[in-house]
Amino acid sequence: MSPHIRKVKTGSGATAVQIVEKRSGVRRILEHLGSAHDEAGVAALVRAGHERLNSGQQAFELDLAPAGTESAPPAHNAVVAGSRCEVLWEVLAEAYSRLGFDILGDEAFAAMVLARLVEPASKAATVGILEDLGVAAPHRNTLGAALKRCQARDYRGALAKACLAHSARTTGTSAMVLYDVTTLHFENEDEDELRKVGMSKEHRVDPQVQVGLLVDPAGSRWRCTSSRGTRRRRPPSSPS
């Protein structure tokens, strides 16, 4: 994603304003603009951020008048009315369908899954992500209802069967791995080679590491800790 403005709450209760970008699934802070405790201060920081993002940009002078007529004066006040990440969304939707996940017949659940592939976020933030993509976004309550259906209708079992069927159909074998990922933050403002400031589900601006657990069909467990890169090691044979 192109650089954009991000607002996050700090440990002191202030709102930090940053210019960030996301590449290969990793969000990086390009510039920390400052923090403020009131709406006016936050608005000033956001305005300064937009000025930096738009610095040096100029309007195109397009001559769109028909042949034989005088050219209309250039429109310097043109604005983008809307945009849509059509190719990205079509690729994700096609992959969702090929895996057999559309067997659920739940459009709200599918939209939430695909949006979280683009950027992991809460239900409320997922609505904004879909709107940024130019996709029709369900209401937050609709997403909540989809999560309730997920449990009541055993979506997990249906998706597991779809995964096994896809694996058998495409590779001739069936295998399933389970994984989970979380982050651990540190009460320290300084980054180092391992601890980096990045996307936080708790909206923190402290350095953090990412910790994951992967379990293969044989029951072998792999842990990984990462900041930008990933380091892996085989854990002890005893349960974690």
C-alpha cells in the first residue's frame, strides 16, 4: 500500500500520528509526526502529514475540448471520487472459491476473511478496509452475526473438509497444519534488530516481536520469533 496517515493511542492516552506504509504484509513507520491529547492537536498533525504526503504534486492540465472548439481552462480542483482495488479483490475471491470455501454461502464472512488477508484488523476496522478497497462493506453488526453463524454452523469443520479435499485434489495427498500468531511488546521506546514497531492489535507504538506456533500432522511443534525476518527452531518434545 502507498504511504498513508495512521493514528494510534499511546500508553499515556495521547494519540500518535504517523506516516506509514505496508509492504509484503509488514507495516513500517516512515515518519512519526508527533502526539497530541486533544482533537485540535491531532487534526493539526494529520493536516501536516497530508501536506508532506502531497508535497510536490501538481495537477494535470488536460485538454479535453472537442476538435474545433476552444480548450477549456485546466481544472485544478479535480478530485478522485472513488477507487477500487479490482485486481487484488478478484484474485483473493478466486482463491477463496478455488479452495472450496464458498461452500459456506456466507458473503459477509467471506468479505471479512478476504479483508483480513489484506490487513488484519478488528470488525470495526474491517469495514473501513473494505471501503478503502472499493468493495461493498457489510455493517459491523452483520460481521458480528457472521461470527455467530461461524460457531453455530460449524464453519471450522466445513472449511477443514474443504482444505483436505483441495489438498487431495491438487497434490494427491491430504495434510493439515494448525498455526497461531501473536505479538509481545516491550516497555521500551528504542528499536533493535529483533524488536520493531509495527502493526499492533492493541494499537501500541512500542517495539514488539511476533511469535507463532505451527503444528504439523505428526504433532511436531515449531515456534518462530520475528521482527522483519523469521528465526525458527525445533522446540523440546514436551508440550509447550
